[in-house]
Amino acid sequence: MKKRAALRQFMYLLRRLPARAAAVSGAAALVLVIFSFAAPLPAAFAPLFTGGGGWFEEFIRLISGGRFRAVVGFTIAQAAGSTCIALLLGIPGAFLVARRNFPGKRLFSALS
């Protein structure tokens, strides 16, 4: 009878192994994210909050400069242009793939 109880306990633990492995993997991923991304952020922004408290004035000076405006303007224009190109190519392409039959359609659908 003890053998059967031990076997039942072993089988229970064996069934629970994937859940425990997923929990350990998730915890390891969380630690990796914290040490890769969250920990360097305070170090990167620490100089803004140290050294006399003039960080706000420095920030205003930075964003009011012409170079900053040029970079932000270019970024917004590039994002808008990329969006328009993607829409101009993607919508007709999706229509063709959905409505028409052509050689290689199955392969194309499987890859996309």
C-alpha cells in the first residue's frame, strides 16, 4: 500500500513539473528584464537629478533648440511616410491574396 501511495505522489509531482518549470522560466525572464532594462534606467537618468537641481532648465533648453525640433520633425515625417506606404501596398495586397487565386498562394499564405 505504501508503494502505491509513493507512486501516486511521484506521478502527481511529475504532472506538476511543467507548471513549475513554466513558473521558474517566467521568474528567470522577469529577473532578466529587470536587470537588462529596468536597472540601467536610473543610472541613465541620474545625472538629470543631481548636480544643483538645474535639470529642468537644461531640459527646456534642450527641447527648445532647433536640432531637437528638426529630429522630432524628421521622425514624425518618416513615420507618417512609412505608414502611408504600408497602407498603399498592404491593403491592395491583402485584397488580392484574399480574393484571387494564383500560383503559390498557399505558400504565400503559410509564410505570412
